[in-house]
Amino acid sequence: MSFDHLKPEITTILHNNEATLNERLYALCNFLRESIPHYDWVGYYFRNGDKEELKLGPYVGAPTEHTIIPFGKGICGQVAVSNENFVVPDVTAQDNYIACSIHVKAEIVIPLFVNGENIGQIDIDSATPDPFTKADEALLEFVNEKVAGLMA
Ligand code: SME
């Protein structure tokens, strides 16, 4: 399976010069959640200034109290320091995990690099067990490369 058919609309959303960056990211999160049934919560976290922590940016899905996540904590905080994609097929198997909702079964986090620096990430929660494949990673890497192009 591939999500290549979603790429033109993603490009259109991100190139909308009428909207601010945050508005485009919100529209992007919304489009991904509407288009892919196993995406239940889609959002961006960004490094909070010079602090060793992430701050929640635009997102769609249930509100979360985890608006600040220290580096190293949870799946998101681990990606902030590892610089690697993190695919979690079963969140109950993770020791270092921050639960946002009892409905979440799986999670994927893909880092966002601007000029080679890990400045944030896209985070997706799923209520479907073990739903993510290489196609999700490929799509979200494409998305983040496009987003990075707006922030460089
Ligand atoms: N589960 C994440 C926290 C963020 S929420 O999923 C929105 C984690 O373990 O880092």
C-alpha cells in the first residue's frame, strides 16, 4: 500500500501563501486524519526555544494535557534525542510512554529536520492495534521534508 495519492493535496495545503505556518500545519494534520482511517490524533511538537523540552503545536484529535514533554520522556521525548523514526505497534509494551488516552493502541513519531537539526516532530496516535507500515513512514518523511522547506 502507498499513500502517494495524498501527496498533491499535501503540497497544495503547505504552499497556501494565504495562511500562516501554523494554519497550514493545522490544515495538514486535519487532512491526514480525515484521509487515513487509522490516524486518530495527528499533531506537531516543536523544540521549546533553547529548552530541553518539546512544546505542542498544531494538532487535531482529542485535547491532551501533555503540552510540554521533556527530552527523553515518552515516545516523543525519545525521538527528540534519538533523531530516529519511532514506530510503536503496541503502546502497552513500552516502559517509557506517556499515555494521552486509554483508546490509543499504537503511535508513530517522525522527526522534523531543518538544516540538519532536529527541531520537532509529527506525532500520530492510533486506536487501531499495529496499523503502521513503511508506507506511513514514507508519507510522513515526505510531509516533514515539505514542512522543513517552509521553515528553512
Ligand atoms: N504518547 C506520547 C505523548 C504525546 S500524545 O500521544 C499526544 C509519548 O509517549 O511521547
